[in-house]
Amino acid sequence: MAEKRYYMACLDLKGRSCLVVGGGPVALEKAEGRLDCGARVTVVAPEISHPVRALPANLVEREYDARDLEGQFLVVAATDDTDVNRRVSADAEARSMLCNVADVPDLCNFILPAVYRQDPIAIAVSTGGASPALAQRIREDIADLVGPEYAALARRLRELRPWAKDWFETYDERRGFFQKVVEEARL
């Protein structure tokens, strides 16, 4: 049987409503990741830990209800209750919503890679849900290769884009120009 393949994409969460079901350490990590990207986060759980309470999120301290999904762009189930996680997944699927269930790839319609950031660069590493530990190790190896000098070059290239679009008539000319700038940077 062929390995399951995921379509890699980067989501713009700025200003979007995202739900995290769970109130413990895994929920904390998932909520922080969304907040870091500018999402409006709601956390629903019967018990919410102090670190989660410290987040700038909407906190709802009660059991999950399917109505919690209304108006949400995506949901992450991060509980230690298998039944709740399955229910969140099924409810999201019925609404054609993006849903991730922490550490249960079979209940997800998207999985979360290990991400290395050197803004504006973000490099995502996925093992297709097989091993988050391996993805994290690869991310650390990449961090040793891609330092701040790459981020500085990315910012410079972004600044050059409007000029290049005005100066070069074709996509091929622009591509050649940017390839030359990257080559000359010798990173």
C-alpha cells in the first residue's frame, strides 16, 4: 500500500477564529502556535491550566459541544480523552472544517509539521504523522544550516520584488535576476 501523502500549504491565520479543545500542555502548545500567527483563539475545556489561562485567548471552561465549531476556521483537539477527540474530528468533518487531533493522524484532515522559523523564512518538516520526534530532529538539523543571513537575504529579495516587476518584462527575466542575486549572496 502506498504511503499517505499530504498536500503542503501555509495557512494565513491572521484574524481567523481557531478553536483548541483541551486545556493542558498540548493545548497550550497548539494555542500558542495559532496566536503566534495572529489567530483569534478560543480554548474550550472543563479544566484549563494556569499557563493556558495566561494566554490572550477566549477561555470557555466547560465540556466541548459541537456548537463550539460554529464560526471557526479550524479546530485542534488536544485532549487526553479519546472519545472527545473522535467527536471533535467527526463534528469537524461533517462541517468540512480543517481539523487536527494531536498525535492521532487518522483523525486529522491536516497534520502539523515541525517548523523552523527565521522570519520571514519558515521551513516545515513532516514525517506524514509517523514520528513527530524525527520531524523535530530534522528541524533542529535545518536550524544549523539556515541562519539569520538567509532571513536578511529574504527581506532584501522581498524589497526588490516591486522594482523587478517594473524593470523586467517577463517572468523568466525576473526569475533569472533573482537567481543571480541569490547565487551572488554565497550563503
